[in-house]
Amino acid sequence: MAILKPNRTTVLVSIVIALVTVAILIAMGRPPICECGYVKLWHGDINSMGNSQHIADWYTPSHIIHGPIFYAFGWLLFAKWKIGGENAVKWGLPLAVFLEAAWEVLENTQMVIDRFRSVTANWGYSGDSVLNSFADIGWMAFGFYLAMRLPIKVTIVLSVVLELLAAWVVRDGLTLTVIMLLFPVDAIAEWQAAGSAGA
């Protein structure tokens, strides 16, 4: 199986995409860091003002999982279907960074922030700090790297473990967030609310 292995040029393109995203988020009025005035490596309370403001939190596993998902998408495009020719496999990482960056911009629009607050477990969500969004792109790239280096079965097991861990600890994760954003389920909402109440 062909590997989506970036080269120096495509790594630089990926960095430029991430930096342009930072500029866009700043132009959108997102705070550079947490408005609390300090930076933490880890923030574990998903229903506090510090959520999605620091380097890592309980939504970091979701962003890591984006990496293998985008890797698989890039593999389909560039390796299996050979879109762009044989040498296009090196563009998998920039594609993944672009997709993650696009999500970070969309996620920080008022429409999506309001949607998160109304239907997901993250009722205190107020958008990301620029630092958090930049870190999320980095976490996705880390997941992409793991998918590039690890056997497929190991990557799948790791992704499932990360999803189950987040679901167990904070009753949320990538799968639950997608379900609740697109097709809210009352039973899931009640289960998540019960977890928040018991925290």
C-alpha cells in the first residue's frame, strides 16, 4: 500500500496553511490565548470557561482521530484513485491540515458555537482560543503521523480506545459530537446531562 509520505515542500505548505488559519482566527476576533491570562498544557473541565482555550483537553482525542480519518481520505484520493498522478501521495498532509484548518474556522463561527451550546455536552462552549485551534491542528497532524507509521489495525484500535476513553470520562467524543451536531438524540442528551450534573 502506498504511504502518504510528505516531503519538505509539503510540510512547509502545511505549516503555511496552519499559520494562515491563525491569521484568519485572529481577524475573526478569537482570543489569542485563554482570557484567563495564562496557558495550561491540560484543561480537563469541558464545562468551564477554560475548555478549548489551552493546549490539550478532553476534545484533543477527537482531533488526534481526525488524523487517521484524513489520512484514509488522502490515501483514497492520491494512492488508490491516483488523483494528481503517482507523485501526488506527498500532498496528503497538506490536504489533512487544510481540512482541519477549515473545521477550526467553521467551528469558531457564531452559528456553530451556538449549535454546540444548544445540542452537545459542551454547553459552556464559547469557541476556541487561537492557541487551542493551532494546537488542534497539531494534534491532528500527530494523528496523521501515527496513521502513516502504524499498521492499520493498530491505528483503528488506538482511535477506538481514544473515543471510548473520552466517552467514559466526559460522556462525549468525536462520534457523539457529530451525532448531536447533525441529528440530536434526546436519550444521548439526557445521558450527557446526567454526567454533567454528577460531576
